[in-house]
Amino acid sequence: MRAIVNSPICPLMSRPQPDCELADEALFGMVVEVLEQSTPHYWRIRTHYRYEGYAPTASLVIGDQAAQAWAALPKKVVLHKNTCDVMAGPKVQSFPLTTLPMGAVVAVTEEPETDPETGKPTGWQRVSLPNGDQGYLRSSWLDTYYDSPIDLPEEALRRRLVDTALLFARSHYRWGGKTPLGVDCSGLVSMSYLLNGIIIYRDASIKEGFPIRPISPQDVRPADLLFFPGHVAMYMGEGRYIHSTGKAGSDGVVINSLDPAAPDYREDLPKLLSGAGTYF
């Protein structure tokens, strides 16, 4: 059986209870596989990127028919705002139905709204939500939703992946998080790839069956990954890397350098560098 995530951020818990470790977050509009009902309040689910956890029942629209209908609709992804309100009507004074984070997915079945008198775009886009509701977002907040790898030349794709990671700048660190409201190290790199249609392993390691392959750290290029014990970062080029860290004084997404002479050098991590990986 399948389900649709119908809360802005659906926590995937390590156990079917609230007071436990957050394993991951499934985002609004994702279709997931329901594995079992663990308790009246939690279902064990598997995401399309093959990560499992326990999701609150209230965060899901459960049923194959609803999930199949939703999956067939054309989609857009929230990309150009950290968060945005879905409004009840196409005006800023309308009531906000929900607030979505970057990475949330909505269905778009109509062209952007136009002024009936002038025929000019109003800037609003009518969208459908997983529970059947409809609302309005600014069309400029949305972008292409990729459910398969984006088709770009290698250098352009590398640059785009780094630029996507930079969208999370100034986000604080959240264990298990994957949005600008809080993101961990593997959430940052996996979402940077996922927003470009590429599914890599959610955790801070290379796993068979996913497209990241090992390379020498000396051979890294922009968008390649740097691995440390329990930690992962994305290499940006020129010796610098972006990562999300809970280290005091950083407390989130930061850019550091591998060069000891650089002002943003972080002394502890280069000593612990255990490997690197590439999609290319």
C-alpha cells in the first residue's frame, strides 16, 4: 500500500513514538510505501529513496488509489524560498492553508493565473494538495520537479549541485533534518542531489545500489562528496567544502576549507578525512 505525505515536514522516527531519535524527514507531496501499521498513531513507511522510518498517521493520506492519482499529476517543487505559504486565494490577504518548506512538492494542473481584464500574469499559481484541497502560490517560488536525473553536461550539473547545496546556507543543524528549517550533513548532500532528480544514499556513507562510487580524495571535483567518520560534506572546488555540522560555533550549514592557510580552515576534519565519492 502507498500513501502521500500531507504535512509540510513528516518526521520519520527511529521508533513508533515521539520521544526518540529523528531518523529522517519526508516532505510534503512525496509518495511513500506503507510497510505496516505499528501503532494506532504510527505507520512504518519506506520513501522512494529507500529510507525507512515511522511516520505519524496524521501526516499521511493513505491508500493506493489516492497515491496513484497523485503520482499521475504534473508537479512543481518549492525551490526559490526557504518556506512559503499556500494561500486560500490568489492574493496576499488570503488565509494561509499551510506553509511549505523548500523541497515540498505540489501538483500543478493549470497555467499561472492572469488578470481577467488585462490578460497579464498575476504572479499566482493555482496548485492541488495531496488531500484534495487547492490553493495558490507565487509561481516564482516554484521550479521543475525532477523524478529522474536532470539532463545536463557534467560541468553544468556539478555547478548546479553545488548551487543547490548553497540554497541551504544559514540553515541550522537538525539531526535527521533535510530542509532550511534544519538539516543534517547527509540531509544537505542528499537533498542537493534529490532536487536534481538524483537519488543517493541518505546517510553519511557509500552504499551499494546507490550511484555514488569511491574515488581518491585527491581526485575530488565540485559536487563530489567528502567522507569523515559519521559525517559527509560536498566539495565546492578550490579546496573548499559545504556541510552541515552540529559543532559549537558553526551550528549548521557552513563553508570550510581544506587549506591550513585559509581563514575558514577547520583543523579537526581534514585529519579525519576517510574517503571521497562521486556520482560522475
